[in-house]
Amino acid sequence: MFVDGLGDTAADSGVDTGILTAHADLYRRGVAAGFGADSSSRLVSLLQGAAPTA
């Protein structure tokens, strides 16, 4: 996945990869939910259904 390669490059450069890791996780969840052929906007439904963390 492109985002994984970008995260590796960022980490090697000393850049904080927190947002890249979260982004990659969201895309993985979307693919697992069967949204792989849909646009990125389909991922919003995953965010809306996300349980809050304490």
C-alpha cells in the first residue's frame, strides 16, 4: 500500500508518523469492510461508526 511506503520514508526521515499510521489503518479497515472499489469518501461511514476512545 502506498501509505505504508510513505510512512516508512517519513519514519526514516525522523517525521512523526502518527497521522500516516491512522490513515493507513483507516484504508485497511475500508478494504476489509469491502469498500476497496469505492471512493475514499466511503470511509466516512467507518469514522461515523467508530466508538469513542477514553
